[in-house]
Amino acid sequence: MPQDANDSSTDPLQPDSHLAREFVAAAGRLHKTVYSRFDAEAKAKGLSFSRAKLLALVSRCPGRTQASLAREMEVEAPSLKRLVDGLEEQGYVYRCAADGDKRANGIFLTEKSQSEVGDLLNFADRIASEVLKGFAPEELTRAINVMNAVSDRMTK
């Protein structure tokens, strides 16, 4: 269990700690590498990283509202609207009035996008399998827990 972020007496990762700097640098490199690989795959399909990410979110939960998707993607509503507009123009998604709220739009995948999304998700799975091969489930669980705890601390 992570220690209290405010308890510096028991936290070996002080702000000036070499380990803390190395962790942040490694997390940044990992993010950049994953982003670059996924972005290249998305571009090969005529999509931006953001559009591909939005397609993946919609595929996991069809009918989510634009407001919900904007929160999940951590973008403002107008930015999300532009992403949806672009995907709609490309024939990947369509809007439909959300159940119970005719002012809100649910976003759904078109038939055309089903195979594209499947290819993108398979690509993401292949990358994960390649780079995580050889790590024990316990190691991955610990790494996930540490990353989540760090993320939680940064958002407080």
C-alpha cells in the first residue's frame, strides 16, 4: 500500500531523490514510446491518435454521451465535438439521441469502423504482449499499482 503522500519521514522518494527523478523520466519515456507506436498504427489507417483512442472508447461502451467521452479523454467538450465530427465525416461513428435525454447525443460505431477498431485493439494487444513478455503477473500488478498511486497523488 502506498504511503501517505504528505508523510515525508517514511517516504524514501523525497522530491530530490534520484529514484524519484528516474521514475518520472522512465514513465515519460514509456508514455512517449507507447504513444508513438499507437500513433503510427493509427496514421496508417488514416486516423489521428485522438480519433483512434475515441474509437476504442466507443467500442468498449457504445452509446456513451459526448460529455462522458470528453471526461474520459480529458478534453474539453468542444474538442471532443470536433473529434466526433471528424470521425462522423470519415464514416466511423454516428450520433443518436441518448436514452432519457434528447439533448445529449450517444456515440456509436458504424459497421465500417468495426473492423478498423478491431485491428487497432489487436495492435494494442500485440504491443502489450511483445513488451511485457517474460514479466510475472505479480510484477505487472505491482507496476500497475505504483503507477496508479503516483497518478492519484498527482491529481490531488
